[in-house]
Amino acid sequence: MDPAARPGLGSVACQPQFCALIAITALSVFFQLLWGTIPDTSWLITVCERMLSGERLYSQICEVNPPFSVWLYMPPVAAARVLGIAPEILVQTWTYLAALVGLSFSGVIVRRAGFSETASLLVLGPAFYAMLVISPGNIFGQREHIGVALFMPLLALHAWRAQKEARAQPGFWIAALAGLSGSVLVLIKPYYAVMVLAPALLVAVRGRNLRPVFALEHWVIGGVCVAYLEAVTLIHPEFLRDVYPQLMDVYAQIRIFLPIVAQYGVTCCCLPVLIWWLWPANRFPELAAVALAASIAGLFPLFYQAKGWAYHAYPMIFYAIAAILCLLALPRPERQPAGFLARMGVSPRALVLVGVVAAFLPYSIVDRVDYALVTAIRAATDRPTVALISSYLSSGHPLNRMIDGQFVSKRACDWLGAFSGFLSRRAEFSGEAATATHYKTIMVRYAEGKREEFERLRPDVIIFQKYDNPWTRQLTEHFGFDSILAHYRVLVENDDLRIYLRDDYVRPNSHADELVTSATSPAAASD
């Protein structure tokens, strides 16, 4: 009889696990205080707030991601507005909820499927939870982070279908809900569909039957995606008509493969070695196999996007380590570590720990906003309007929200101008005159539009990236931004950023504050 199913043992076993989950959550919250809200999420929160204030996505606010990236954060941001609290708090809570839902639902599926490692996996539940809320580190709350958490039930269902002698078949609602949960990752970015397809094909090959490929959960995912495409076409036709072609024309042309290989090459080599070392010789580990298939498929989005951002690699790394944990959960007789390391008595758990730490090392880097900038800006302003001169999203976000600013620019940053300028120079160097002219036209149009926007909006604060050459040099030397900045004074700066404050800016209520101070001073009282 399964120990986890014995009367009385389940509740006893749950108590230390519950305490572990509480402790892991507390530790995660502490770490989030160190890392803060990441730039992408901070910008999307700002987008949601501006939409709730009546602005239209893709016309008054230009976001490069599909609408679901914004819709994903809309519920917590809208709730925060109703409750009158900072949206960052509810976005973090939203992320913890996604982790708990994904983990709990996966546990339900694993328990019903009756795997031989079920009891051990339930004991390892806190380890999976720690991977979801501590290991993501500086990408906590990122779209891929939420999507990966909610993708777990679908993989558990794939493993259930991969069993040749399953004691029961998945029910209608289990399959439908797992498909709905798994669709989130595909809605975030469509090319993550390969992480659905790869495990499904593995199940089909193992059973020598294509029926699992056409299982209910995949019809649900397909139906959700079709409905989403229809919604985007009706609600935000600008994305498919204007934004997507521009992304493919400019953003997708910038690809950096060497940093990806340098940063994740060791991880991509070491984790498969650990999996091979733990892989049993006398049985097919369904859970580990589908997780490994998803991880391998996750390499495609990483190299297809070719930007090297840590969150692009997270699905691949998470499911590789999930496969390792599933192998560690196998009953001891079914485990058969091979190789000289086993003969030397090296502990699998010790090696796994080293592998996990190494894999998630890029996510531990703390890149906080300079609080000296925040303090200086808040002391001189009160809810200022803010604009940014930088091709880096992180230059202005989350700094804008930390100073309680009102970001007024249409775009989050100047990636379009900087990227098109780079592509123009590259094409010119290669002798492709027509291509160089094409991208230079895009760059000039963007820069002139940005100048018009600054002249019209006259932002109170300008965040200026000091070393973003040649883009910032182009703006100041060829597009009149030197004359715009002439009406601003430098408020504060550090090695990376220079903060400009408009010369005629008057802090709201500053005159009233002076009157109050004057009326309550001892000199005024003596009069």
C-alpha cells in the first residue's frame, strides 16, 4: 500500500511539508526585497495602470509583446487600484499563487496516476516549490516564470498517459484543466508550443500510438489559442498589423548566440550528464522523461529569441532540474547510478545540489536601482512626469515607479531607434545600400517622433543613459536633443544615469509647504 495513502500518515506528513512551504515563502520574500521588481514586470505594471486610466494599448502605449503579456498582470494591478495598495505587492502574490496552483495541481495528477515514486515526490514538494519561488531570483514574476509554474500539471498529465499499465485513465476535467493551465505558457509566447509538442510526441512514440497527440488537453490548448488569436484580431488589430511586422523587421534581426553559449553552455552539458548518471536501466521513468523532453524543447525558444536574457533560459533549466528531482524520487531498487562516480561513492544528492546551484547562478545577480538617485529625485519632485533617453528598458524601469513618476512616453525605451541604427550601420558596412537606407529611415522617423513627443509633453524628469552610444550621441548631435536638454538642469547622476530636471519645474504644494512652515516657525509665533 502507498505510504502516502495510509490513514493518518497523510496529515502527519503534511505538517512538516506545510511548515517547509511557509519557511520557503518567507525566505523567498526576503530575497525579493533584495532583488526588487524586475524591469519587464515593472513596465508591464505601468502599462496596465495606463490602460486602466483610459489609454489604448498599441496606439497610445506601444508594447512589443503580444496582448496576453499585459493581460496576465491586469487582474492584480486592477485589484491593487481598487484596494489602494502598491500593485507590486499583488503581482508578487499573483506569482506565488501561480506557483502554488501549478505545484498543487501537479501533485493531484501524480497521486491519481499512481507512479511508484509518488510518495517520494510528495516529500520533495518543498524542493519543487523552492525551485519556483527562490531559484528564479532576479526574474521572479517574469512572464516565463508564471508560465513555467502553470505548465507543470500538463507535463504530469503527459507522464500519466505515458504509463503502459496505468491503474486509471485521466478524467475529463483533469485533462481539460491541465490543458487550460498549460496553455498559459503558449499564450505568453507562441513558440513555447514546442514544449507541448515534444512531450506529446514522446508519449506517442512510447505507446506506438498517435492518439495521445490528439488528447483532450491538446484540443483545449488549441481552442484557447484560436480564441486568443480572434480576441487579438478584434481588440488589438494594431499588434498584428503594425507591431508584429516591425518586431520581425527590426527586433528579431538582432541575434547574439555567443553569450548564450558562454552563459548556459556549461549548464546544458552538466545537467544532461547528471540525468544520464541517474537514469535507471531497468525501467522508463515517465515523469523524468517528459520533463527532459520539455527541457530539450526549451532550447529552441532560447536560441530562436537569441537575446541571452536569463528568463529565456528559465524553462529549459527548470525542467532539466525537475527531471533530476523526479529521478531522485524513484524507489531505490529502481535507481541504478552508473559510472565511476558511483563506484567512488559520490552522493547523487550532493552532485544534484552542485548542479542546481550552478544552473541558477545567473539568477542570483542583484542589480538594484541606485537609491541615491531615488532619494534625490523624490526630494526634488512630487509625482513628476518622466521620460527616458536610453535603449535599455532597465534604465527607466523600475526607477520610474520607485520615484512615484508618471511615465508619459509612448514606448518603454528606445530599442527601435537604437536597433535600426545598428542594423543600418551593419548593412552599410556589408555594402547593402538598400537595406542600410531602409533601417536608417526607420531610425530617423523614430528619432524625429521622439523629439516631437518631448517638445509636446515637456516631461518634468528625463532619465538619460550616459554611455548608450552611439544612440544618445545621435539624438543630441543630429536630432535637436541638445536644445531640449538646454532647458533642463542636472539634478543627480551616477556612473550610468544622469537625471535631468526641467528648469521651470515647481514642485506641487511647495508654496503651501513654505506657508505652513512659516506660520509654525518661532519667529512667526512671536509676531
